[in-house]
Amino acid sequence: MARLTAAKRKALPRSDFALPSRGEGKARRGGYPIPDKAHARAALQRVSQFGDSEQKAAVRRKVKQRFPSIKEGGKRDK
């Protein structure tokens, strides 16, 4: 997985996040960045560990929309 530094994360467009911003202003970005497949898989794994049911559904929906080849549970596409 490509390293996502704080500067790179801050430069990502809002569409590269699975969850919307949780705060006010431009400084707050959304949760679970998904700029590539590796980060999308990681987002699925993390939200399954730490997210509530609403967050899980939102992240799954966004990942499926952006990367349809990623299977449920973040499994690699073959």
C-alpha cells in the first residue's frame, strides 16, 4: 500500500473518502480514505472492526461504487 502522509491525505479530494467530513471547514476531511484499492480494502477491514452499522454500510457502498472488483470483506480480486 502506498504511504499516505498527512500532506497527501490533506490534498485528497472529498470524493476520495468513504465517509463525509465530521467537522466544520476545509480542515476536517472525511473518514477512511480510499484513493486506491489497497486503501479501500483497509477501509473495509477497519470499519468492520471499529465502525457502527451505519458507517459499515456507507463504507461498503462507497468502496463498491468506486472499486466494483473488490469483493465483500475486502478480499482481493482475482
